[in-house]
Amino acid sequence: MGIFYFVAFLSIFFALMTIFTKNPVHSVLYLVITFFTFTVHYILLNAQFLAVVNFIVYMGAIMVLFLFVLMLLNLNKDTEPMKSTLVKTIGAIAGMCLLATFLGAFRVLDGQEENVTGNTDVGLVKNLGKVLFDEFLLPFELSSILLLTAMVGAILLAKKETKEG
């Protein structure tokens, strides 16, 4: 249980560092570390599939893409637009809503007892595969056809037309 609290503290710390860091590249790097702590949480919850997907997709692909985009944009102080008071007010209201959500969640969690289940096979990939290919086979195959169609459409849209003449 001590590992969970330590990783939870690191998750919150690096998430706050992501928000409060002035340099956008450092902010993305802190977000990568935050996602890594989420991967550790998934492993502690015996959800290996989610841990691997989080590690490969979010940390490996999306965050590296964000980092490359930020490095290509070359953000400077001169190019950063001034934030209006309306944007600051909306940000403060959103922060207060987040704080109210946290306080409500902590109050609900305070009265609950810890439930320990005896089933340790909950997050295994084998069980996910059984459910995915038994109960949800048709939606799974339809989504694969939809993704294939989207890929072909994107390739056709991106292909440059050559004039033959």
C-alpha cells in the first residue's frame, strides 16, 4: 500500500509541475513522467493491457508528437499572445469547479470501506480478448472496417493529383 501512495504523490506532483512550468518543453516532459506514473498505477491494479497501451500510445506516440510540435513551433516570449481578463476569469472558474469536484470525491471516498476482491484476473489481456471476440465481435470488426476506410480516404485526399497531358 505504501507504493501506491508514493506513486500517487508522484502523479499529483508531476501533474502540478506540468501545469505550473513556464517552459512548454519542460511541461510536456513532466506530462510524460505523469503518464509513466499512471502506467505504474495500472500495473498495481493488475491491468497489464492498460499499462502497455498507456506506455506505448500515450508516452511513446502522442507525447513525443507534442514534444516535436513544440520544438518546431519555437515559442518565444514575443510571440506569446497576451491573455485577456476573460480568459483568466474562465480559467479561475474552471479551477474552482475542479476543486469542488475533488472535495466532493474525497467526501464520498471518506465514508467507504476498502473492498478487496478475490478475483485477480480482472485486468488480464486474456479476459479482455475473450470478451472482445465473443460478445463484441461484430462492433470490433465494424470499427476495423471503419478505420480501414478512414485510412484509405486519408491517403486519397493526401495524394497529389498529377495532370496528364
